[in-house]
Amino acid sequence: MQASCPDVYRGKYRAVDYPGQDMGKMYADEVLDICKKARGGGHTIAAFIAESLQSCGGQIIPPDNYLRNVYRYVREAGGVCIADEVQVGFGRVGKHWWAFQLQGEDIVPDIVTVGKPMGNGHPVAAVITTLEIAQSFKESGIEYFNTYGGNPVSCAVAIAVMDVLERQRLREHATRVGNHLLNSLRQLALKHLIIGDVRGVGLFIGIELVEDRENRIPATAKAQHIVSRMKEEYILVSSDGPDRNVLKLKPPLVFCQENADHFVKILDEVLTEMNDDEVTMEAGSPQRQKKANHPEFENSPNEKKIKIDDQQSEKIIKV
């Protein structure tokens, strides 16, 4: 069973409609209803699994008290709680090592899955769990086998990555640069109405693009155009979310303030260019119709190829 995404900007319960209310509990109560219906139908709850912050789902930051209530409901129903930290762990959120800690120091999952940043590109991942669950798995008699599990090279790489994270204080760096980038993007939103929402924590940021702010219609085609234009300016950025209208920023933790300023500057130029094009084309004009029919403004992903020679490639930054 699947619960609603705890999205307070576009989801079932929106912050603008429920000011001052505990939206974390409102979304969590859906999980409670699922647990009750399952048990009422003679079923049991095995587990609740979710990213601590939803990344491919649109860079969603769950409201306060969401995980606290969800974990309580699931455990009361006999299930275990699994936190996916593959994309958001290892200090990306800045304030903590793990994103689930943003919901409170008392929030502790039963199982945590980690990977990707653990090896900084080297293939290594891990599952962290309680002694009770590990012992239960052992006593089941099921043999666990992994071709590369626990090999010394991967373990050495992971240890080195964590040493660098601590030695270079990259969590503090992510907080400082992330706050600067968030503030800069929110200032940019005052200038460009296509930016409906800017949200994030540390170096985990989403820019939601809309056709109009009142109805929040996803600006999917324009998002794809922006991704393509930014690539032409040697900045690699992707769009995500159910409507592919959220610019997804998850740069390496060494991403600096100068990189952030450059990104905002180029994004501003691209959005200004798009706005100028809209202003100069009258509705219904042949130029406007040609623009509307251009592949870059279709709902399908832009397939435009950008050729970059070896001398230019060093200019590319990925966010």
C-alpha cells in the first residue's frame, strides 16, 4: 500500500490551506488509516519504507512530526521502519549525518539503507539495523550471500570518504553554502514568477516551476527547456518529480559559494531570456505558434544533443 507524498506545496494537504496546523500528523494519519484497514482485513504490516527526504519524488521536505507519527503507527501495528538514506545521507543536509534526524534526535529507524555517496563514486553500500533484527535474520536460517560484500577495497574507500567528510568539515560547508544558495534562489523567485517554490536543506534543494502561481500548473515543458539551456551554458542540472517540473540540485558537498553564485547567475539569464521571448511574441502570432510547437516545449524530454569538445568540458559544473 502507498501513502500520499507529504508534499505541503502541491500535495493533498497544502500549507497555504492549513496555516498553523500540524501537517506532519495530517499526512501521517493516512498511514494510520492504512494500518487499520490492513489489520481489519486480516493482514499484518511488515514495514514502512521511505526516503527521509524524497529526492526523485520532487525534492520533498516532509513537514515536522511526519516521521515521528508514522514510525509510531507502524510499530504499533507490528511493522518495522526503514529509512532510505542513499541520496540524502552522509551529511548532505548539513545539520546532521542523516536526513531522518531533521525530524528529531529521537527519530531512529529500525533499518537504514545507505550507498552512492558512501564511496564517492566507488560502488559500495550498506544496510544498518538493530541487533534484534540482525539476530532474527540470522536465526531464520536463510543464507545471505553477496559477491562483493565487505571486500577490503570498498571498505577502505568508504572509511576514507568519511574521514574527508569530517576532516574538511563538509557538513558545516553544506549548511553554509546551502543556506546561501537557498536565499539567493528565493530572491530570484521574487523576479521570476515561473518559480513557484524553493525548498531544501543543506545541499539538497528543489526549484519547482509553475505556469502560474495561483493554480500551480506544472511548467513541465519549460523545465525541460531550462535543463537544455543550462547544459548549453555548461551547467548540468536535472528535473524531477511526478510532473518533471522540479529542478533538482544535489551537487557534490565540495560545491562552493562561487559555484552557487555562478549557477544562480546563469539561471537568472536563462529565465530572463525565456521571459523576453514570451513578451515579444503576441498571442496567436506565427512566431508564438512556432515556439509552442518547438520540440523543446513539448512534454517529452528534450533530446537536443550538445557537442562539447575536450577544451570546453572542464567548464561543466554539475548541481
